[in-house]
Amino acid sequence: MEAAPLEFIRITIADMQFTARVERSLSPVTCREFCAILPFRAKLIQARWSGEAAWIPLKNFDLRVPQESVTGNPDAGEILFHPADHSECEILLPYGTSVFRSKDGPLVGNRFLTIVEGKQQLAKVGELVLRQGQQDITFSQLP
């Protein structure tokens, strides 16, 4: 019997925890494929071109998902998955004003998670990645 789809997941960055809504109505394929690989651990670093945002470079990793409900102007806490194309596969986590970009120009990503609890801590995430460098990040099922 197949488990019910996740509605919310936990995101842990350093000593901070967030709850994020899984945006199945916006990006059903991305959400299904990402939730299937939980727990997912990576390094979060300051974005170079996207303003007040951190990103997870995924290099050759790819969920092989199409573009779904793409945006290049996410609000703080609206997490994007960028499938590999002319730019590498990546996840963008905006903690403030952000316009998704690469050195070659604008990017768009699938909005697949939205932070609904802990959003007030996003400025601290920005300070950490900007001042202290890369941080551990884990996406996992809620206990």
C-alpha cells in the first residue's frame, strides 16, 4: 500500500528548524520526486547572483522533472527547484528580496516548498551563509 503524500516537511539549517508546505498543486512532479528521496542532506551557501538568497548547487544531480509553475521572483521562504538546463541543477532558498539569476542571466525554478513555520528565522539563515559560509541543510519527513 502506498503512503499518503506528504503535506509538510521539516527543513533543518544549522540549529534552526522550519516547517515547509509541499506545493503539490503548483509542482506535482517535482514534489513527488523530491519527497521520494527524503531525507536529503546538502550544503547551503550564499547565492552569488540572486540577491538575498542561499542556494544548494546540485551539479549533475537531476530529478528529471519538467518546468512547473516556474518563477524567477520568489518571496522569502518560497523554495525553488531548478532542473538542469543551460545552468546546473540547483535549489534556491530566498531569505529576503531575491531575483533568481546566474552569471549568464535570469533563471526560473519550480516552486515546490514554502516555509510556513520558522519564517522569522530566515534573516538569521542569511547572516549565517553570508558571514560564516556554507551550512548543513536537511530536508526530512516530520516526526
